[in-house]
Amino acid sequence: MKKIYLITIIAILIFCSINVQGFSKLNSGKKSQLYPVDNFRFMIVDGLLRSYQYHIPQDYEDDTSVPLVFVLHGVPGGAYQVKFMSKMNDKSDEEGFIVVYPNGHINYHFFRILAPYVWNEWIVHDDVDDGKFLRLLIEKFQIEYNINHSRIYVCGISGGASMTYKFGAFYSNVVASIAAISGTIGVTMNGETYSLSEPVGALPVMIFHGTDDHLVPFDGGWAQGIFWKSVNESVSFWVEHNNCNPIPKIEPSDSGNVIKETYTNGTDDSEVVLYSMIHGGHKWFGSTIHSPCEISATDLIWDFFESHPK
């Protein structure tokens, strides 16, 4: 049965890779080239077939280095979901950065025909190393495109947010800053507790979380058979690691529905920013597919990234 599922998925992926490709003609005065606007691609990592989508900004030029932004989907989920949800392609074209949407690995326990991918954000299986996949994918884009090595960023939602935390902590010497939506730094499940290892260096972090998130509770606790670390624990982890001022600047929105907390003066000018969405749920805030929201996580994430290079 697993072989049938795998054959089906591969067929779908190949179909998508053929049909989602578009091309945009870019003129640069002395040359005119065709660059893929949206692609579905594969790579082999430790003998496993991995996949990803990516978008090249319409005004990309080889002779100018550009930022690289990774956007990680939720669990279970897929690159196409978070691409549509975040509208990061539009931001890519506006601001001139390359955006990559990696897919996690296929886990048959969570098998869904349109969203079969998961991340090993907590339990690491010997045969699946998602962190290695992401690192090799960064290196691939550094080889194939003119990437600004001081402006490599990662963000994600839900399980992708937790994977963002994990990858950022492990590769804080590579990643300039990260942003997490509706995620956590640690869980307890099946009698085992999992949390982040101490990062190598300081890392600016932006966090978004709804106070009514029933999948990853804002205050932590049990949900979905898992005990989740709270948002405050996630914030404290990064504030302490970055040696930020533990007393934040607090800025409520005019409506009172959004509270921004900023912890500043960290090592190497790092900071931690938390957006608490009062009565907010488990979602990419500001997405057009969810209920209206007075902020755009995508806009705020890019502004944060832009102001925090390596």
C-alpha cells in the first residue's frame, strides 16, 4: 500500500512540476534572459526524494546579490499551501528577494493526498534529516543564484514555525533572522520532552501567536495529545539567549486586538518581537484566506528581516 501511495505522490509531483512552471522575460539592457517564475523541483538527500517550490523576483539580475527567504509549511501540509496563504511571491516581486517553499518529508501516518508532508521538528529519525535538507537547499541556491550571504532568512507556521526555531538555533551562524507563526520551542509527547538546543550565536526572532489558538495553546498545556511549551517560554528562551533587555516595550494597537512586545539591546543588536493576537486562532495573520486581520504577518516579517541582516 505504501508503494502505491508513493507512486501516486510522485505522479502528482511530476504533473505539478510540468504545469506550475512559468517564465518571465527579464531585460537588463545588455542581455535578455528567461528565468523561471514558479517552479516545482526535486533533489535527493540521503537517498530520499525531496521537493520544493521557489519564486524568482521579476526584476532579478545576476549581477546583483539578493536576499533568500525560506517559508516552511505547517504539519501536515505542503509548499503550495503556505505559498498561497502567505502571498510571499507578491512580496518577493515588490522587494526583490528569492523565496523558497520546501516540502517536508512524506509521513504515511498523516497521509493526505493534497497535504502529505511533515517536518521532524522534534523527533529526529535516522533516515530523515530535514535540517540537512534545508541546509543543502540553501547551498544549492547560493551556487545557482547571486545570494547575499548575510541576508538568509527562515519563517514558518505551526509545525513549520517549530522547524524554523529548530533550524535557526542549529544554524544561527548561517541564518540572519527568523520568524515563527503559531509555533513553539518544545513539546512533551509519548513520555519524552523535546526542546531546542542552545543556538550557536545571537539570532533576531519575530513571533506571532493567537491567544485563542487551540492547536498550539498560547499559554501552553495539553492539546492534540501533546503538551506544548507556552509562548512566554518561547519568548524567554530567545530573550535570554540573545541577552536582550528582559523588560519589553509594549505597544497595543488602537483597537487593542494586537499587542506588540519588543525586547531590545541583545547581543549583536539582536532583538525579540512578539505579536499577541487577542482572540486570534491558528493561522497566518493577514492572509486573505482567513478572517480579516488588522496586521499582515508577511509585511511585518519582511520588514523585520530587512532590518536584521547578518
